[in-house]
Amino acid sequence: GLAINVPLPDTVYVSISFAILAGVVTWKTLPRLAMTFVNARVSGVDVLKPDRPVIPEAMGFPTAVVYLIAMFCFIPFPFIDWFDGQARLVHEDNPMIGTFPYHKLGQILSAILAIQSMVLLGFADDILDVRWRYKVWFPAVASIPLLIFYYTNFGVTYVVLPLQLRPYVGDLVDLGPFYYLYMVMLVIFCTHTINILAGINGIEAGQSLIIALSVIINDLLFMFNNPDRESLEAHLFSLYFMLPFAGVTFALLTQNWFPARVFVGDTYCYFAGITFAVVGILGHFSKTLVLFFIPQIFNFLYSCPQLFRFVDCPRHRMPRLDSETKKLRCSTVIIKPNNSIRGKLGYLFLKFLYLLGLLKVFKRGENGRILECNNLTIINLVLARFGPMSEVHTTRMIMGIQVLSSLFAFFIRYKLVQYVY
Ligand code: UD1
Ligand code: MG
């Protein structure tokens, strides 16, 4: 059971204070910036409302700026012991050796640098509407500071194998450079999967808040379970970044929840994704982190036929508003006859999804050929199954799925895992 005999270090309370403060500042700032953004034409049409209002876009940018300022100000606190009267700036026996943990400072700085770079590129994307073929790589660029820090400080590139494989391969396998590839892919995955699970009010910030709270609970579970020094530090590091993130995200969500007064923009999706990836990588729990992304993984896999253009992918795949009932229905895609290998494979995917009960067909040709079906996103799937539904109801349902997935993730992490590791 849980033995609560590790008091939380003071820095955690400092971090909680920063989280609350940053949340309040964000909550106060966003409404004030709304008109400024609209006047600068950083705005978007809320297409799922009958009157299609224009509201500010990219509000994830000021949100991330408040977060970054909070993190800048927080930097000294984990090192407070080195500032007080009995400063241990030098080693007791050997005054030539400093004891200041520069690697820990480097860890925090590289994490902030990666997040800040991602925010910069995300804002560029919101302003310039960068094409997908370029912006796919943005997170890879932003992850460079992280990878350099990882290389120079841990350099650990092996993974522990499942029990079932150990007799054949050994306990550990060294992935070498492939481990760095894995980390880059993790950053790309975290950022873009949040960005494509989007299109109805409250969904980007809502899913991120649930993931952040899951990470925080996971950190606390670790800390209360007598961890060794190293994992205590790792999960402390995660808390320092996740607590203020949850604070600003909550403030943003209050404005973005149905009926939205602001849009979060791609800036926010990238900001959220890289913040998760940073704590997962530097906190050494990237596998657990991925478990909290179950709905995003599903949505990504489900989207693949459209993302990789085996099936047409319209610019926007969000649901449609039924103007009479004011409810949402799933949006659809027309399947043009296409005899290339790509088109044939795409059609096979669709038939497979149909067999699994994961596709709603709207129109068939005389030979039974699928001519129109729902767009391949989890939001449209939910609407195809349970719709038509109001927008807020749809958001709540996706949030419910996210919470259930997190509970399932904890079950895997703390119950099932003993059979594998
Ligand atoms: C991603 C999705 C796209 C989806 C879009 C919605 C993929 C490959 N891309 O594109 O299918 O339509 O997100 O965010 O899956 N909007 C609303 N209500 C909301 C949120 C957004 O109407 O609650 C509209 C607004 O017009 C807003 C626009 O979506 O301006 C933002 O779209 P953008 O973030 O630029 O789309 P992508 O991230 O490129
Ligand atoms: Mg987007």
C-alpha cells in the first residue's frame, strides 16, 4: 500500500504557488488580449456556431509566455541550498571542487529552451499557416537542445526488455543512435497528436489538462513510495514543469470551453506536446507517458489513411453543424474512384475499418462500393456512433474517454506491468 512517509520538499509547494499565480495571471490576461489579437487578425471563425463568430486564435501564445516567465522565476528555487548562509558552493574537503549541481541547472535550462523554441515555431505556424509537410518537422528542431543535454549528461541508450524476451535476448538491449530517433519521434508524436485531436471547443486544452493531471498523480505516487534518490529527483523535475503547466492550461480552458471566447491555436498544441515529451524524456518515464496518450494514439492510427493520403484528407475534418437541430453530425469524405496502388490500399483500409465497426458509410455505389464515409477522427467516430450531439456534449464525451484511458493506463502501469517487467 501507500506509505506516506516522504514529506514533499518545500520546492513542490513553491511550484504549486507558481502554478496558481501563473494560472491567475493567464486568466486575467487572456480577455484583455482578445481584442488585440482580433485587430491584428490573429483570429479564426468558430464554424460550429450558427452565427459563426470571429474569435482570437493562438491564445496559447500568451498562455505559454506566462508559463515561461513563471519557469524562469522558478529556476533558483531548486538550488536554494546553495544560496543560503551555509552555502556549500565548495566541497568541504577540497575547496577546488564545487558542489553546485550544474547538470541539474542544465537540465532545467535545456527543457525550457526546447519548450520556448517549440512555442516560437508554433506561433509562426499560427501566423503563417505553414504547410503540413514543413511543420511536421518543427518539433524535431525544437527537441535538439533536449537531445544534446541527454547526450552529454545521461547518454543512456539501452531499454529494459520484457521478461518474456529476456531468455533469448538478455535483460537490456542497447538501441544506440536509435534511442535518439525514438526521442525525436516521441516529441513529434506528442505535439501533432494533440493538434489533430481538435476542432471542437475545449478539446485541445481539455485533453492536455487530463494528461497533465495524470502525470502529476503518477509523480506523486512515485514520491510517496520511497523512491531511490534518482527517481525522486526525476519525478520532482516532472512536477516542477507539470504543475505550472496545469495551472495555465486550466486558465486557458476556462476561456476555450464551450462557447469558446478564444481559440488555443497550434501554438498551444505544440507547447503542450513538447512539455509532456520533455518531462517524459528527462524524467525517464516516456513509456508511462505514452500510456496517457491512448486516445491520441487511437486517433492517430485511425487518421493514418487520411494523413498519408491513401484516402482524401480535406483541410478541416471537424464535425458539421446541423443548422436546424443545432447539433453536431460527423463530417464526411467522398471516396473518388482511384485505381492507383495508393487508392486501392486506401479502399482496403476503409473496408477493414468497416468490418471492425469503425466506419459509418453514407453512400454506396451500385456494386456496393463505398462512395462516402465519415472523416477518420475519433470525434467523428463518436458522433457517427452516438450523435447527433451538441458540441459541449461531444467535448464532454471525448474528455470522458480521456479520463477512462488514464485510469486504464494506471491499471497497466501499476497492476499488469509486473507480468512484463
Ligand atoms: C487540425 C486538423 C483539422 C481540424 C483542425 C481543427 C488534421 C490533419 N488536422 O488542423 O482536421 O479541422 O485541426 O482545429 O486532423 N476551430 C473551430 N472550433 C474549435 C477549434 C477550431 O471552429 O473549437 C476552427 C477555427 O476556424 C480555427 C481553426 O479550426 O481557426 C483552427 O484550425 P488549425 O489549428 O489551423 O488546423 P490544423 O491544426 O492545421
Ligand atoms: Mg491546430
